[in-house]
Amino acid sequence: MAVVNNAPIVANLIADQNAKQGTAFNFQIPTNTFTDIDAGDILTYSATLENGNALPNWLTFNSTTRTFSGTPTNDNVGNLNVKVAATDKTGASVNDTFTIKVQNVNTAPILKNPLLDQTVKVNSTFTFTLPKDTFSDPDAVNPYKNLVIFGDSLSDTGNAYKASGNTFPPSPNYQGRLSNGLIWVDYFAPDLQFTNQSIQNYAFLGANTGVSNTFGQITVPGLLTQIQQFKTVNANSIGKDGLYVIWTGANDFLNLATDPTQAVTNAVTNISSAITTLAGLGAKEIVVGNLSDLGATPLSIANNNVANARAISIGFNAALTQALTNLEPALNVDLSLVDIFGLSTAFQTNPANYKFTNITQPLITVTTPVNPDQYAFWDDVHPTTRLHQLVTDTFENTLLKDGVIPDLIKYSATLADGSNLPDWLNFNSTTRTFSGTPNTGNVGKLDVKVIATDKAGATVNDIFTLAVNQSTTVGTPGDDKLIATPGSQFDGQNNIVFTGAGKDELDLSTVSVFPNSGSNIVDLGSGDDTIFVNKSDRAFGSDGNDTFDARDGQGNNRISGGVGDDTFYLGSNDRALGGDGKDIFRVSLGGGNLISGGAGTDQFWIVKAELPKAANTVLDFQLGTDVIGISGAVSLGITTSTLKLNQVGADTAIVFNNQTLATLTGIQASSLSLTDPKQFVFA
């Protein structure tokens, strides 16, 4: 009689197992898991994933000892369904499947690219933004390629502004946002390292949950229209690779004249319809924000409508929660509900915990200087940028708890010893940017520590050195040509320059269009040098016949010629000292210059073809030695008969057509003669 083989059977189901990231995992299949009633049958074991694919690289299976082993990494966090098969000697088999749940263990951020040392010159603006790839968090792997936003003014970063021809909302609203600064989307997106190209924001100021409504002359696309716009543009191109956010509803309850019950039903139905459409397009992760406490807004408080508005929020949020609970399993999508109402309740209860001192008055109505970060509301209903930051935190904390987004890094900065940054140096933790302007008292080196902290509080830091320098440029013994260039060491901004010997040319006027240019100190050294000054520059000549040109500058320069026959072309409000030698001073249209000739025979050309806008002052005119010159006298109609010498106190004013062209300090008018060519020259 033939023996009939009996296949093995599962006698005891394999229990699910837990593993931890970074910890060795070891699990042996119990001997009583499979049995075979055939005498002498020996079972052999094998293991694959539930779908028949090979086990991941981190997990091995010893078929002889029936043992799984391996150490999962952060990339392996999640559930792994493993199938174990038992096969007898005839090839008959049976299998059972169990789940290995790889639990995440927080991994501290790591320093990926050390920070480079930085330099700044005194009185120069310093700006340094930490590169995004300085630190990384092994837990922070963003699984989404796109961020898609639907909603109203709370999320509109400029759509309504563009539609209005960049007129609404007007200043002082911030760049098309109904707030005094960035809104939650602006903070949320970079935290998850979404780029501008990977963000699609359909939110529109004034939008309700329906198809459309109007705002002034603008037709406002409601939530359902925004969804259709997205569908038309993208079809199925984003699908499961996108993180979708819907936050809207408040505008459905404006100016209600009836019981809000039907409005609540309609709004929740519209949001449910939007979610259903997105799910049909392949969306898997959809985030929905509930209503904040509408009774907490300055508008509700001013209208004595706190209780009714709060009741609307509570009723809407309850209906929304129930709808999401029903939709999630029905649509096979992950729905995360962000409790903005809870945030508004929290800061009302304990405003000091959020560093608010005013949660009822709109900041936009305040006319005295205040700290804007201490105000919760920008206008009657919209948050300040500070409250928007808290909204961002609420979104991030909810999604982190739900496992929707990865761990996030926050930044802070101190000096290397842990003390505060100096007063002149600021650090914006949101934009990761240092900024400030040091003065001469800050010259030296600062060791600055940047700390990266993840959500679990684990940290890593890096230190860079910030050197605050006086800027010095030194010429060669030969003939140098130094031209100020933005971005170079010699940028015409608070530079110290020693040209040295030689016939040198130095041009600071090339950077006059830049607002921070100027305030340079220049020592020309020996030789016949030429310098074009700019703004608030200090230039000192030495031996040689030097030329100083301030005509293309912005004024307030201080120029000293030193020894030699020097030539000065003055602009506006400059001060010039000739020094020893036969110096020539020529003023331009600006005027308002203070001029000292110094020792030697000097020429003061107080007019050049056009009358100066302001009188120039000669501080040390020497009778019998110095000369006053008028250039373009014929075309201007200036003659010995039309020019006047008026005594003004101890000084002489040179006047033409009731306009003072120059003042000679300490000179008596009676000692001057317009017809004396040794005193006045008309050219």
C-alpha cells in the first residue's frame, strides 16, 4: 500500500516582533511553529518578504538554526512583513507571515560640512547665511517631492496680491501677505527643505470652501475651484509624492444671518469633497487644519460676538473631525488633523508662555513703538508673523507625532563659551542668517558656535571664527592703479590705503552708487598721485604734486595735499587743506566747501562755468599772495562791475546777483580790489 505524504502544517502562529534602529535584532523561530505528522520527515526552512522578494540586506536568516539576525538602520524604520516557509522532503510546504516592527530611535544631527571662517571690516554690513547642508539629521529624510497648499488668506503668500495688480493687500502688509511678516507656509516649507520650485500654493485671500465668491473686483477661487485648478495643471503627475495641506473654512461663516448649522454642514462637505478628489488623483498624505477660536479675534471681541463665534469653531471642528475619521479608511489615505483651535486656546489661557503681552489689539492700529512679536494679531482677524510661527510649530509637531514628516532641525547661536552674541551681531534662527555692523571697538576675532537641535533635543554644533578687521591696502614702490571694486578686498568701503612711492592713481568714485561705500582713509605717499574720492573719505597727500578729484563723489570728504603743488577739484561739502606749495582749488556746481590754502601762492577758483549751489568758504586767503578765480565769467555775466564785495562781520562775501559765491574768512573788503589781477582773475 502506497504511503501518502502529508504536508507540514502551522501548529503555532509566529508572533510579531519588535526591533530598534541601531540595535542588534535576533529572533529564532520556535520549534513548535510547524509540525509534520509523517514519521521521519525532516523540515527545511526558508524566509522571504511576504511578497516573495528577498529579505533586505540588513536581515539574514539561518535556515539551520531557524534564526533571524541583523541590525536595522534609520532607513529601515517601519514594518517589515516576513514569510517563513517549512518544506518537507517531498517538497510539500506551508508558511506563516509575521511582522518585524522596526522602531525609530532618535539619532542626533550630524555635522556634514564644517562652517568656513568669516571676515568683516569695521563699519561694514556683515551677512552670512548658514548653508543648508551644514548639518543633517539622519531622521530627517523628507519623503515628499512637492508641497501643495489649498486655503485662504492664512496661507496666501501672494496669489491675491498678483491678481489685484500688486495693489492688495497694500502696505504695511508684508509682500502680499495679510500679516506683518512671513506666514506659516514661509516657515514650514524651508523647514522640510522644500524649494520654491517644489511648492504649489493655490490658497487665495478671501476664499471659502465652495466654488467661488467675490472680493471687491476680484473673483476669489474657493477650495473646490483650487482643487480643480490643481487637477487641471498636474493631472496625476504628483500623486503620492506630494504632501497636501487644506486649511480653510472661516470665510464660510462671515456675515451669517441664519443658524450656522447648515453652513457648517456645507463647509465640511466641501472639504470632504476636496479630499476625495485628491485621493482620486493618488494623494496619500493629506493634512487638514481645523478652525482657530474665531471668538478670540479682535473682530469678535469688538463686536461682542465672542460666544457665538467660538461656538461656530467648536461645531465646525467637531463635524470636521468626524468627517476625517470616516474618510481615512474609506479612501485609504492618511489624514492628519492639525488642532489650531487648541493653539488659540493655549495662548489665550497663558499668553506669557508664548511671550505675548497683547492678544486682543491689532498690531496694525498701534502708532507708538512696540515689540511686534508681543502681539498675537496683525489686524482684526489675521495673525502676526510671531503667531504664524506658532502655527508652523503646531503643524510640524502634529505631523511629526503622526509620522508624516521627518525630524526637524532648529538652529541657535552663541559664542564658543556659551555666552550671548555681542550686541552688534544678530542671528535669525529661521533664515539661519547672521547680520550686523561692527565698529572699531569690535575689532578682533569672535569664535561663534552654531547649535543644531532636533525635535528630541539632541544637538550637534560647529564653531567658526569671525574676524573683524580694519581694511588695509598697500601699494608697491612703483606706479600703481587702484580701482575700488565691489566684492574685492579694495571695495571702497571703510578701506585703509597706503599707496607708497610712485606715481599712483586711486579711484574710489567707481563705487559711489553703492549705499555703504565711502569712509575710506588714504595715505598717498610720495610721488605725483591722483585720487578720485567718493563720500566721507579722508585723503592725505605727501611729497609730490598731487591731484584730488571729488567731483563724482557724494561729498563730506576731508582732503590734505601736504607738500607740493597740488590741484583740488571739489564737489559738495568737502574740506580741503592745500599745505605747502602752489595749490589750485577748483569748485564744482555743488559748493559748500571749506578751503584752506596753506603756505604758498594758492588759487581759489570759486566759480566754474556755473554758479555753485552753496557758497564756498576760504579760510586763509593771503593778501598779496593768493588769487580768486572766476571761470566762465563772460558767459555768466560776471564782471568787475557786477561782482560785489560785501563786508559781513570780520569776513568778506563775494556776491553776484544777490548770491554769495564765496566767503573769505578774516578779510576786510576794503583791502580787496576786483580790478587787481593779483587778487582776482576773470577767465
